[in-house]
Amino acid sequence: AIFLAFLRARRPDAPPPRFAILCGGFRRPWPAEAAGYWPPPQSSPLPTPSLHVIGERDTIVAPCRSEELLAAFVGPSVHRHDLVGEPAAMGGHVVPWDEPFYVSVAALLAGAVT
């Protein structure tokens, strides 16, 4: 997400990414070096089509932290899962491997790559 904001602010000549998939993403804290372009102002969210993957059992990035990131995007898509990976102590901090996730990714790509 920070990279998308960087491109928009510092490299407007670069072609914008067609989509973003953010797994366990979060809005804050952010590096001090990004203060000039992150977070995007509420009046100007990032236009990149995005899929935000939120693990309901994530013990590394709490779901509420991933939900905060949604406001940084225009029309974000959300995929929630309750899968737990290995080691189990990491809870749901995993990239999902089930069919509903594949369907979410396919929907994002179908809309973004046309």
C-alpha cells in the first residue's frame, strides 16, 4: 500500500499498477521516510483496485489493523478467512489456500486486467 502511495506521489509518470493484493496489510505504523505520501488523505484514497485478505484468527496482524487500511483505497474488496497455518502459533497469518480465496482473486483480476 505504501508503495502504491509512493508511485502516485513521487512517480506520476510511471504506469499505475493494475491491482494490489494485500495479505495481512496494515495502515500504521509506517516508516518516517514515507511521511510525505503516507497515509493518503481521506479526500484522495488510492484508486488501484485492491483485494484485502484478512485472517480472522491472525495473531500477527490483528484483523482490526487490516480493516483500518481499507479507508486508504477506493472501493476495496475484502476476503476474510478463518484458516490457521503452521506453526499454529501464528494463527491465521497465512495466505489462504481455499477455493473462496481463488474466487476472490479471480474476480479482482477479471475487473482489473480488462
